[in-house]
Amino acid sequence: MNVLIADDESDNLKVLGLVLERAGHNPTCAADGVEALQILEREKIDAVISDVLMPRMDGYRLCLEVRKSKNFGGVPFLFYTSTYTSPSDEETARKLGADRFLRKPASANEILNALEQAIAEGTGRERTAGPPSEELDLMREYSAGLVSKLEKKNLELQRSEEQINKSRKQLRALAARLQAAREEERIRISREIHDDLGELLTGLKMGLAWIRDRLEEPSSAENRGPLREKIAAMGLLADSTTHRVRKLCTELRPSILDDLGLVAAIEWQTREFQKRTNIRCEASLEEKQIVATPDQATALFRIVQEVLTNVARHSQASKVRVSLKAESRNLVMEVKDNGRGIQPEELSGTGSLGLLGMQERAAVLGGTVEIHGQKGRGTIVAVTIPVGQAMAPETQTRDDRVAPS
């Protein structure tokens, strides 16, 4: 059976053609209504399957022209579309003479069954268009529908373009912020190494020079006492150097995260935050249930750091609570403060790059970050990251309430 397919999308033509070939039909393809009419004029076609929106001549007009023809006016006509899907669209198609109206995507069986039914119903039937007045009404009806669809499509495209442009601006700003943050961190580390460690190492060098000079002098009971004192002082200086190096390394990445895990690292971070800011910080963590990969642990820890930094800078809060628990196949972390509450306009734009960075960290691991604020009642940041396996039902909660320093 010869079936004409009219569609301006080459992929749709290929897929539909393959479905028809496997069912034993002989498909012929047209890129629009004009080409389809030319094929109908010169070839014997047993049925037509057409899209609606096409260049030069759309599917509605093609259906109307088919029904007006004396040569092929009775050919079964099916619409297969993803643009026109409302009941009124199907009603218009029926008035124009369509036998079936299918919505994309449809299964191969749906398409073939609709085709067989249309052919069976149209056997020996002559189909012609109605009187001119009826045709004019139909043309007005489908033209109005077409304009409405195009306006809606244009609005959707405009919104999509605005969203894409907004995302591009955010990504550019985020990239610039990350680069600036790297440079700031390098400058800070360089300054600390130069000022603090450089001073300590210079002191050690001077102390060693002093000891060397004393060792070149004749040994006596008088110079042994100062020598011992200098060695002791250098030992304290070495301890200070070691402590400063450890502190610097901890600021870059706390070893507790690798050595003791995520729960201990978050507890340490909340204590450090409270000491630094005098904002009361509580941690409620399900210690036994938290099983996280290194990447997940790093992401959650860095998000906690970013949220607490935002609390200290912007929230005007006096209290913050961090909770971490396992729910089914997810790790769920929540940070809640009692501050002024983040506003919707603060959640978008280039001024919210820290929030965007948190969302990107979670998204890389298949997770989400949701931020909700109420004016004068604080902000809640909820992070959900899938862990890939269900957690055991047993729960042990570790609830540390740290008094303000």
C-alpha cells in the first residue's frame, strides 16, 4: 500500500517511513504540503499521514486541498502532530476532512491501527469539500488557531531565550568569581607563608646561627646555661611553626574530613564557626547512618561552609542549626537560621553566585539545593544528595549544643 508522509522534520520522516516499511507498506516522503500535492497528482497514493506546521503549505491546508480534489479527494487522511493537541484542534481537523488525529509520539501499533481503520472506513468513498461559505469558515477557524499557536510558541521561545541569556550571565559571573576566589586564596596563602612562616623560619635560622657561634667558643659551665635556654626557645619556635603549618593546611582542607569523616568534620566546623562569630551553632547529626563517598562528603562539607559564611555575612542571625540525616537512598542536610530571611530577588542574579555554586556542587552528584526564606523568620537551606543504596532503619542521633563562647 502506498502511503504519503508529509513532514518538514527529516528525522520524523525516517522513523515513520521505517514503521510503515516494516508493516509492508511503501512510504513516499514530502517536506511540506506543496510537495505532497505534487506527488498526489502524479502517483497513486492510498493514504496520507501529515504533520500540521510545515513551510509553504501546512497540514490543515493540505487536507482541505486533498478533499477539494476530484482525482484523490477520497484518500484517507491522518494527522500526526505534536503542536496541535487540544480538542478544538482535533475538531478543526475533522471538519477539514481528516479521518484520524494522532498526537506525537505514538507507538508503531497506534499509527498502524489508525491507518488501517482510516483505509477501511474510506474504501469506495468519495470525499469532497463543502460549499465555499463552509470552506471560508473553516479557513478562518484554522487560521485563528494557527495564529494562536504561533503566538504561544513565540512567547515560549522568548522565555527560553531570556532564561538562556540569564544562565549565560550567571555562568560567566560564576567563572569570574571562581577565578577571583582562586587568586584571593593564592594571595592569602602566599602572604601567610611569607609573613608568619617566613618570620618563624627566620627566627629558627638566627637561633641556629647563635648556637653555631657559641659552639665555636671553648666549652664552659658559664655558656652551657644560655645554650640550653636557646635550644629550648628554638624548640618552642619549631612547635609554633608546626602549629601554623597545620592551621594553614586545615583552612585549605581539614584533615578531620579524611581521617574521621563527614560527621566529625561538620561538628568541628560548627564549633569553629561559633568561636569565630559568637553565633550560637547547633549540630544534629545521625552519626551511624551517614555513609558518604569522598566526593559526597566534600560537597556537603563545602556547602556547609558556604552556608555558614552567608549566615555570618548577611543573615543577622543569633542562632543556626545544622542537621544531617539519611532518608531512604538520600543524604539530607538542612541548615536553618533565625535571621532576617533571604528574599526571592536575592536568589537570582549575579549577586547570588555563592548559592549558584552550592547548587552546582550538588547537581554534579545528582542532588538538589532548595533555599526558602521568610522575612524576619530566617532561612532554610535543604540539600539532598542520592547515595545509591537504602539506609538501614536504625538511627543514632548525635546532638551537640555548643554554648556561646
